[in-house]
Amino acid sequence: MRDTSSDGLTALSLCTGAGGLDLGVEAAGFRVVGQVEIDADSVGTLRGHHRLTGTDARVVHAGIEDVDPRHLREELGLTRGELSLLAGGPPCQPFTTHGRRQGIRDGRVSSLFPSYLGYIREFVPATFLMENVDGLLSAALVHRPLTERTKDRPMGPEEMKGSFLRWLVGELCALGYTVCWGILEASDFGVPQMRQRAFLLGTKSSTPCYLPEGDRDAPRVTLRQALSGLDDPGPVQPLSAAKVAVYSRVPAGGNWRSLPVEVQQATMGRAFLATGGKSGWWRRLSWDEPAPTVLGMPDHSSTGLIHPDDVRCLGLHECAAVQTFPSDYPFAGRPRSQYQQVGNAVPVKLAQVVAERVKGHLAGERFAQPGSPPWRKESSNRRIGTHGWVERAGRDLVATLNVKVRDDHVWSREGSEGRPVCVPA
């Protein structure tokens, strides 16, 4: 077995997917000893990677809720408290703004997040890293549809924004962890892609492991740089003749606004009447900007990843390059599944930066308390309640919120930006 860790650091991965997060963790110096993943094609990808590199992480083909954490710990030969890092990202669909946002009532939330907590209870890792879409940080425990929100029915605490995060942080703190959370923009860390993801870091120490701060003034890595030297685009998701006809009229860097109004009306349906949220419609990529967020369906009219020069989707290898996967990474399954695996992954380079922060904390390094994140047009840092940390002060848990809080957020009842608030222990 090739030991990629020089410091004896071990990691266990849950809901591993294609392994983007794990590759970053390995690059930071951890040895991934186990991976739990339910998707068969993703399991094939992980096993193919291990064959290629000679690593021997145990790959468990199952949902995390169907694996006994104690049996897995014993199979891995770990004692409680020996694991350096528990990493993973439960499915994001319950929290995405494109989904139904049912909160804790969604079966994927009510089963997987308690299961995730069960692994923490059993392994007692020195640190944990949880990754998800940014919507997790503003989600409610109980979602009330917009049509049912009226002035005569005020929102209860469990229906307010941020109540899921508050519940989750409370559960993690009850297990003895200090927790920090926030949103990271991948392009701030050298990833050639505009992609915002939520991260929660927990540590057994009394000092939070603050999230890394990217260099927002550094030039961003462009699509041209990402694809430089890549000769084979890999499998390419085909476009229908109708879509080819529309995209042929859009220049590189353009979108629906480049089309005649009659074409916009005929091809966009009700989205044409929307006042916002449609910049991805009929989009062609620009060579001189980072790519937009890589998703699992590069041919969708509203979120397409269409090549700047050729009227086609970015190929699988091109999408993987934008996600900073190694060029020889062996994705398993049919092309559509491979695209989905790439789109669901954490950018490898972003994962490495976060894992290096965790490694430094484990080595005794302590980082400066971050200031309030800059507010900029393209960043979800504008969202409420999305940056902060909780630490223990005697018997109390004290949360510091690092962004503004609006009246419809659960934190608004207890504090505001930069002011500590008590969280029930």
C-alpha cells in the first residue's frame, strides 16, 4: 500500500461519490482508510482509482444508514478517538434552491444526517468536515411553502431560515465539538469555476478551526487555462438539432440576451417572463473567465456548459478538468452517469485547501478569527446566517455570527452580526 500521509493522519469518507473530496484530502497528507458510497458507478470509479494508484482504502458499497459504524470501525482496525478526520457530504438535493426544500421531513435528511452523527459518536474523530450546497445553511427544519406564508400565521422557530443549521450545530456541539461554518467560492482558491459550497468544520479543541480565506484579488483561473494541453474532450453529451440551432446564434460568453426576442419567447417558456435567475439560459462559455458551476446535465437549456468555439457540450474530460480532477482519473459507468459523478463532486483543489487547514489545526496551528466576509454581487456571502462559529464558554455554547441577519432568520431572535448569542447546550 502506498502511504500518502507523512504524519499518520487517517480519514474516513461518507457519501463519497466519485471521490473529489477524498482526492483533496489525500493531497493534503491524509490517508483515506475507508469510503462508503451507495451509487454503483461511483463505487466502480473509486475502485478503479485504487487499482490505478495502488492504494487500498476499504470501499463499502452501501448507504451510510445501512452500515453499522461500530462494525466498520472494527474492520478498519481503529479505536474510538483514533480517526483524524471524518469527511463527507450527504445528498444536497433537500437543500438546493431548485429542489422542494422539505427540510428535515425529506427522507434523505431525516435518515442520513442522524446517521452521519452516528458515525461521529462511534469513531469520535479528532475533526470532521461536512460539505453541502450553500442552501443547507439557510434551510428550515420544517419548510412552509411560500403560498402558505401569511401575516396572520407567523413563522415558528422551526420554520425560520437557518433553523436546520442551528439544530445540526447543536447536535455536533453536544458531541463535544467546536464548529465553524461558512461558504467558500471555489474560484477564490485557484479553481477554474464559479462554485459556492457550504462547509462545516468541527474539532475537539476549544478553538474553532476557521475556514480558509481565499485570495479574492488574485487573477482567477480561466477556462482556457483549465483546458490547456487537454487533447481529448472525452465522451460528449449530444445536443438536439433544435438546441444546436439556438446555440449557433449565441457568441462565446453570451446567453439568451444574444438572441432575437422572438427566439427567446419561443424557446424559454415561462422563464422568459421571470425577472431574474435566468443568466444560464442558452449560455455559451467564455475562454477568459472561470466556468460556471459544473452540473451533472451539461446539455440543459438553462444550465448548459456549451463550448466557446464548438457548438457542443463540454466533454467529460473537460468538465473533470474544470473540477480539477487528475487527467487520468478513471470514471466508471455510462457517460451520463460519469457526467453526474463529476458534477456532484467537490473540486479537488478546493478540498485540498480545506483539508490542509484541518491538518494545520491538528498540528497545533491556530488561525486568526476571520472578519466579516466581503459582500459582492456574484457571491452567496450575501446570504444571511451563512458564516459563523460556535465555541464553548464554560457550560454555555456561544455562537458568533459573521454576517448580517434579517428578521426571517432564526438567529434574528437572539443576536446580530458580530454579536455572540447563546445556543442551548
